[in-house]
Amino acid sequence: MRHKILLVPILTLMLFCVGILGFMLIEHYSFVDALYMTVITLSTVGFQEVKPLDQVGRIFTIFLILLGAGLVAFNVNLLAGAFLDGHLVEMYRRRRLSKLLEGMADHFIVCGHGQMGQIVAQELCRASLGVVVIDKEPSVIQKVLESRIVHLAADATEEETLLAAGVQRARGLVSLVSRDTDNVFIVLTARDLNKNLQILARAGTAGSEKRLIKAGANRVVSPYASGAMRIAQNILQPTVTDFLELALSGEGMELSLQETEIPAGAPLVGKDLMSSGIRSQYNLIIVAIKRTDARMIYNPSSQEELREGDVLIAIGPSENLARFRTYLLGQPFPGARACKC
């Protein structure tokens, strides 16, 4: 249909060329006079002729008028059919989506919008992070349209699809398609296109974790193993599990568990926990510190020194965490918002 719509300007231009050449050859008009006669003839304005037409010129003019009327009818029928069939609307939506994707940066790409993909996309949206969903199933795309998340109806294993989703400008990619082989291929392609990309992948079968790590994934999650462990913990330590779920989700309670990286030049750099004011001013508890060498310090002492690049894992009231993040980074922890396409 797109090629058919392109016929409208092409046929119109060709008809103008026929009219101009015809008047120049038959009536020996100049180019400007021939263009003038063609315009008033095809537009049916009916202004005065440049000079009286002979018999052959009149026949040509009649022929040109009939061609013009036929072209108008053809164009109206073509455009009306495209509009009624939704092709023009789809073309507009795709063009708008393309411009939107070109302007996105530091976002996350979610490959696969199944049960896991839906939850991941929703949580990223709640955290005010840019999200692009990729899925090729028409039924899934319909659900994405309803959620108004930026999306691509394409195959995530194709390099062109990842490029269109802005993988070279993205912060991270989450591969959650059903087949492990496709996940490995997506991770390989994404890592090749962006060396600094944060990649998380789903492992459906035992042993695929190693292949995904070798392919370039930073982290691999096995939903079956995680689900089994969660069930076991619900049996053995139900209260602890309930507390962690509420703290991590941030819903239904004032207490939250969040991580924040200490940036360069932050006022906390070089101070110990006691003099940092985190506990006294913000009523927060630092449960762990992750050093830049990936070493974890659990339940750090009050004398533990804070360094640039440390990741602080803090627990406390959500409002206090937001104030602390504003103090440290100049912005609060992202709140909820809708992802719109």
C-alpha cells in the first residue's frame, strides 16, 4: 500500500510533464506559458488562454482534462481506501514511533513481552525509566498497544531490530524470549553492538546460564530455580519473605530497600558511616556496601569509610530514601509514571 500511495505524486508529476511538453510541441509555447496552460487546465480554473488554440491544441486540451479528471478520481479512491483500511494511520504511527525511538537514550530494551516481560516493563516504567519492548507475536503486540509502551513488532534476534530499538544508546537490555538459543543469540548480538550495555537474560533450562554468561550477559536469572527457592523460603521463613517482598516492591508499606551509588565529588566521600549523617539525619540503615571491586561488606561498622563508586544498600522510610538520594545525586528516587508511545 505504501508503494501505491507513492503513485499519487508520481502520476501527478507525469501528467504535468505531458501537459507541458504537449503545449510546447503542439502550440509552440514557451516553458512558462506551457506550465501556465497546464496548471489552469488541470485545475479547471479556466483563465484566459495564452493565445487561441488551433484544432489540434483543443483536442490535446480535452485529452488533458480527461486525464486530469481520471487522475483525481484515481487519487481520491486510492487515498480513501488507504485511510479506511488503516494504512495511513499505521504509516503515521510507524513514522511517529521511529522519531520517538531516535530520540531515546539511556533506556532499557525488553525482548519478549510474555508474563515475565510484562512485569519487567511495568516495573521499569514505575521507576521512570525509558522502555522499549520488542516482540513479534501479533497477539502480544496488541497487549503492548493497550499498555501504551514504546514497542517494535519485530524479531529481537535480528541485528536491524536491535539497532532500531536504539541498542547503541541504551543503558540495558533484558532478554526474556522463550527459547534459550534465541536468548543467547540476542545477548551475543547486543554485546557486539554495545560493549558497555548492561545485559540481563532469562535461562529456561539447566546449563544455559553458562552459555548466556559467555555470550556477554552480565546477569542471568533462572525463573524456575528462583521460583523454587522462593517457595522453599515461604515455607521456612514466611515472615522474612513477606518483609523482603514488601520492601523490594515499595508497595503497601512506608519502608523500602534501595541501592544508591556514591558519585564523584559527593559530600560523603572520605567520611565514615558515623559522621556521614545517614542514620542521624535521614533515619536510614546501611545494610551493605558494595565496593568498586565487587566486594560486599555486610552490616558495615560505624567506622567504615565511604568511597567514590561505592553502592550503598539502605533500608528505611521511602520519603527519607528519596531525600537522601536528592542530597547525594541531586534527584529523588524515580517515582511512578506511565510509559507512552
